[in-house]
Amino acid sequence: MDALAAYSWFGQLSVVVSVVAVCWTMVWQNLEHIRLQQFFARNFNRRARRLAAIVDPYLSVTFDEYEGGRIKSSDAFKEVRSYLTTASTRDVRHLRAECGGGDKLVLTMAKGEEVPDAFRGATVWWSADAVPPPRDAAPWSRASRAERRYFRLEFHESHRDLVLNHYVPHVRSQGRAIMVQNCQRRLYTNIHNEGYDDGWYEDVWTHVPFDHPKTFDKLAMDPAKKNEIIDDLDMFRNGKDYHNRVGKPWKRGYLLYGPPGTGKSTMVAAMANYLDYDVYDFELTSVKTNTELRKLLIETKSKSIMVFEDIDCSLDVTGKRRSKEEEGKDEEEDKDGDPRRPGKKDARSKVTLSGLLNFIDGLWSACGEERLIVFTTNHPEKLEPALLVRTGPMDKRIEMSYCDAESFGFLARMHLDGEDVEGHELFSVAKALLEEVNMVPVDVGEHLTRKSVGDDAGSCLARLVAALQKAKDEEAAKLEAARAEEDGKKGIVVQDKDGN
């Protein structure tokens, strides 16, 4: 009887287990739709975070040197770095020195250091560190040697609102003010960065201090024309509200054209000194693609002058355009190998006219504000009409011409300061010759420069007159030779005064 009862009990249990298994299978299939595992994991992580907050109640904010898209360096990082030049020098043992304005050094904490800071009764901690370069970066690329720096801010959770809503804006505001105070104007040039496509970013500009002494007071030019340029620069510098009102990017394009030696580069220096702007010297022949051109644009700062010298000599931006067959051939050559490898670089620039126009007058031109774009050329007739017809790329055209009487007087007074130059008899002779002979201001200034201690106004003017007379005789000889050649083609016999 006992065995029979036990058998019956096990039979009933197996039925119950089978029913439970079937029900569990049905329930589990429905629970899978609500992602049961994620549900449990999410709730577990919430409780784990709460426990961690009890053990370690400190939060952190990281300021990376480059933003997520790796196409622009972070303004916040630069502002924090500038702010820490004052905060870090108090308690940090290891400092990093960078050149500031003049002989001034800008000090900030080195990698691995930490410094505390106080704000409205709260204490925060700043630390500096860097992410090492990726191990799988190509050995020939710059990315294999680059590292990405960052600053980390740590603070107690109870000060969260104070730090994020008040302290961080305070740091950025103070950092901007310190950047202006320590600002040293720079002359930038673009370098071909072989690490563009390695997924790792590095600076695309290199720079030197900009100490060019040329100002408008030292520029040999017609005074009326000079004042016109100065007024235009003032209008631009004070035109933020106007550009915002009409919906235009705060930029202005200039075209400086004229023969070599007429002062186009010195005009750019005078503009930069007058406005107190940095200068970016674009070397288009070293820019390989329109994408690289956009990256260069993104990394230019506001209050700057972007200069494209000798634009007529740059590839693919003049009237000489390559055919579709040639462009297709270039693409096939690019597919044959990695152009970044040594020995396989394509030296030709593939920057197109449309890419350049979009850069200076399209959507990308709005990336930044208060910037002048200056083109220089010796041969404006060679430029693509699209650059000349549209007002956006070249809003104002300035002709830099040969030395005239007004410019000559200015140069003479500047180079021969302290002497009665205009009263010298050779002054009027040189002035008359300049009306007949074309000589650029740089050559006139060179002849008027004292070469030795004994040089005076008379010797300098005599040297200039001799050079002008020589140029006049050479020009006359060329005209005579050309006339004789033309007469020879017509079969006319020309006799000299001796009858020969």
C-alpha cells in the first residue's frame, strides 16, 4: 500500500512539474520581449552606482584637447589651460613653460600633476594627463608620435550645481581674459599632415611670432588711398552688429594686385599691425584635397587675416583647368597605393576652384568670425573670372602700383630723416625721372638706403638718379631695337646720323 501511494505521489508531482515547465516556457517567451536580462542588469547597475556614490562621492568633468569629431581643437581646453596658468603655479612642483608675449613665459602644470582650487567655499581639483598614441598607427604617420592631452576637474557631488553652473563658466571667462593678456601675435603656415586619415588628430598649423615692423605710417602710398583702406578696416572691425543684422558671415575679402615689389606683402603686415590680428599664410600647393582645406579653415582663429599669396600660381584655381580624363587618371593613380607612404606621395594639389569658393564664400565661411581674406597676385588677368565677378571672395580690390611722386617724397623723408631732402637739387631730378620710368617702391627705398656712414642725402639721391637714368636708357634702347626690328620687317633701311 505504501509503495502504491508513493508511486501515485510521484506521478502527481511529475504532472505538476510538467505544468510548471510549460507555464515557465510561456512566461519566459513573453519576458524575453521586455528584455528581462537588461531589466535586471539596469536595476543592479542603479543600485551599484548608489553604493559607489556612498563610497566615492566625487564627480569629474574632462576637457579634451580635441572635440569628438577630431576636426577642431577645443576652445574650452584652451581656456582651462590659460586659467590654470595662475592656479597651477602656486602648488605644482612640475610646470610646463610656453612662450607668451615678448619675453614673458606662460606656465601651466605638466602631465601627471594635480592642483586644488577654491570657489565660493567649495574645493575642486584639477589634473593634467594625456592619452598615448594608438599602437596600431602607421609608423610613417604623425599620429604614431601624437598624444591627446586633457584636463580633468574633480569635485564633491554636493557641489555639483555650483561647479557646473557657476565655477566652470567662471573658469572659461577668466581663461579667455588671460589668453588676451598673454596673447602674442603669430604668423601661421600650414604643414602637410600625414596623420589625417589615421583616426588621430594633430595640429595642422605651425607658427612663429609675428614681429613685422611695417605699419601704415611707414607705408609708401598715396595718402588718400591709404586713408580709404584704413576707413574700410575700421568699418569691418566695428561691423559685428551690421553683419548679424543682415545675416552675413563676419568676414571681408581683399585682392591686392600689382607688379612684384609694389608692397603687397607689406600691406598685409600693415593690416595685421593695425587690427592686431594673427596672420595665416595659406600655401595651397601643399594642400592636397578640399577636405584638408576645410580642416585648415576650422583651425583658424577669429581676429585673423588669411592670406593666399600669388593666387594665380596656385594649382586648379586659375583659368587652366584639368580635363575630366586627367582627373580620372589621378583617381586611378591614388588607388594604386597609399599616398602617405614614403616614395608614393602625389605632389600635385587637388584643391578645386569650387572648393576654394565654398571655403571663402560658402557654408564653411561661417565657421568663425572677424576674419579678413586677402589674395595677392601679380597678374589679375590670369585669375578665374568666378573669383573676380563675385563680391564675396574679393569685396575690395586694391591696386599696388609703381612709385609715384607722392610715394617718392614719403620714402625720401623716411629713409633720409633729419636732412633737407626736398630742397636738394637731385630731388626734383629723381621726381621728374619717376614720371618717365616705372620703378617699384621697394627698389626706390633700396637706392635711398644709406650704405655706409658717409652716405648723405646727396649720395643716396645720386644713386637713385643713376639707377633711374640707366633704366630710362635701357627702356629707350629696347624701344629703338623694337622699332628697328619692325622697320626691318617692312623692308625700310634706317641710317644713323653718320650715314651708315
